[in-house]
Amino acid sequence: MNQVAEFEHMEHEIEGTVGTPLVDDPKMKTRNVDVFYGDKQAIFNVDLDLAQNEVISLIGPSGCGKSTYLRCLNRMNDTIDICRVTGQLLLDDEDIYSKVMDPVLLRARVGMVFQKPNPFPKSVFDNVAYGPKLHGLATSKTELEEVVVTSLQKAGLFDEVKDRLDEPGTGLSGGQQQRLCIARAISVSPEVILMDEPCSALDPIATAIIEELIDELRQNYTIAIVTHSMQQAARVSQRTAYFHLGKLVEVGETNQVFTNPSHQLTENYITGRFG
């Protein structure tokens, strides 16, 4: 059997997920998740839990569905008219796709940091203050200032910008802008933080700072990160999930997935046979 035929055979053989996608007392629980863009199905029957105070990495080849799945977790896919999500997705046992769930409030609880830093065209201070103002989380100027300073400190940025709070956030370096976006997400006291390739546009030094920050943030948040960098997944996450053609192939302790994967497709990807 040639290599292409071998891969096609393995792809058809994905019947269930290898490993343990479910955890005790999960922060988020997803069952039988399917995602469709019009008539095209992008995600197939995914069962996966996000544990309290863990970093879970979602890895796999381009177009495998990892970002699509991530966007289900705070209903960002709602912004795409032809996208339809089915299955059960729970945050602390609350159905996030329920008609009574306000997507704006959900996205405060499940924050997101995107691939490209996207600060608002506002000052550094106003970037971080925007969410707390919107959601009424600060009742006075003093409280608002406290939230902004605390969020910037948690994002490891305050010391670098404390004399530039009135300057545009867009004037910061790329790595600083990404930490500003993390501070903005933190400012509304989320429970979960989603990160979609947060370091792909950054240089190695800025990447190392963000990775160190992710490890610190895990003490207070549940974090799911999509990354193309297997080295990054190995450095920052406790569990890793491997996606292939819209299916969750394998999930397990990060060290186990990278050193002794249970599925041949996972091993082929990790060893560079495709991807």
C-alpha cells in the first residue's frame, strides 16, 4: 500500500476517540458536537471536556477543525450565517446554546484571544476598561482604574505601559498588543480563556513571554489553545487533543500523546510524515 493509500485507509478507520476525552467535574463539557457550513460538515461527533485550571492544546493539520471547534465554545460561530452547531455544549452544566443564554454575556465568561493581536483603536487604558464598563463591573472611576491595573499586571504588561496608558494600544509592539488583548479578556473576570494561535504572529522572545503568562494564568482560568507548534503544545499544556479531518482522533496527557501516541495518525503528524 503506498503512503497516500495508507493515510486514506487510516482516515476511514477513525471510529472513536483514542484516550480519555472526558474528565471528572469539567469546566466545559461537549458531547456529540457536529458543525456544518451550509451542506459541508466540518466537525464530526466530538466529545471533549475542558478541566478546571488546565491548559489543553488542540493540534492537527491546517483545516482539521481545531479552530472551528474552539469557536463553538463561546459561540463565535454564530457570527457566520451558514454555520450550524449541534450537540451538547455545557459551561458549568449550563447549555451555552440555550435560547436564554446571552452570547454577549457568554463571551465575557469565555474570553477569546485571536491569532493576530487586535487592540481597539483606543488608548491602552480604554482597551482594558471597555469590557468592565460594558458589563457594569466597575461602579466608580477608582474601581475601573483598579480593574485595569490588575488586568495589565496579570497579563504581565503593566510595568511596560504604566506611563503610556493614554497612548493608543495600536502603538505597542506585536507581543505587547497580544498581552493587551489578554488583559482585555481578563478584565471581565472570565472563567475560560480560548486562544487561537496566539503566538503565530510573534517573534520568539514575545512567544516565550506569552507562554510563561499562559502557565501563570492557569492558576485562575481554564485555557484551551489552538497551536500549530507542537513544541508550544508540549511546553504549555497538560492535555493535548489531536484533530484530523474534523474528527477528534486522540486526547491524553500531553507527555503521553507526544512520546507514545496511541493512534497511527497522531504519530504520523507528530513525526512530520504529514501536516
